[in-house]
Amino acid sequence: MSWMTIHLCGEPSTVFSGRSGGAVQTFVSARDFLDSEPQDRHACLVLDVALPGLSGLDLQSELIKNEIQIPVIFITGHADVPTSVRAMKAGAVEFLTKPFEDEDLWKRSGKRSSTIARAASNIAIIKKNSRLRRASSKA
């Protein structure tokens, strides 16, 4: 997965050691991320729930509202069932609780693919859906 850009929104130093081999972009806040207008179609977003200003869940809602399709992996030190359910129902790839090792993003769990591999798979689905929408709008 060296081709995938990983956007980190939150506390990157405690989240990720940069194992992707690809580009890693960090953002302190949700607003910083939105203002950057990320264009990379080969990307995922590792998103902290607790952010200054707009929360991670609010950012996820903004992405959906603005039809910005990017796989989201949530991380939090403030986990509760309603928060994780809301994130997953809105399409999050995973909801990890702190503390965790960045290895948790990369390792397989039994027969289940790694979190990063599932995010990459979501990118392929998003791209295919976009192609189908464009084709149907031309018809």
C-alpha cells in the first residue's frame, strides 16, 4: 500500500509512525483538513474523535454532506458505545480506542484484513461508484 496517502487529523505523534511508505499529511484540526481541500483519491483519513473546534464526528458529517468520499478510521481516548455506533453507521472503516499501537492499523485479526487494507479496499469501491455515477449521468 505504498501508494496510499494517509491523512492524520488529531495527535499524529501518538497515532502513527509513518509505516505506510506513502505520503502522510497531518492536520491539527478538522477545519485545517477541510481547508486543505484534499484531492488525493488514493487516501484515507485517520481521525481523532476529540479535536479542537469541529469534532471528528462533525468532520465525518461534513465530509458526507459535501460528498467528499474518503475512508475514515476513527481513534479516540473517549470511547463510548453511542459514539462508536454513530461513527460506524456513518461509514467508518474502524473505531480504535487509545492507547493502541500503530501496529493495530496494519495487523490482521484472524481472517479479517488489516484496517489499512480495508481502507484501501474502500477506496477502490469509492472509485468504482464514482465511475458508475458519471456513466449513468451521461446516459
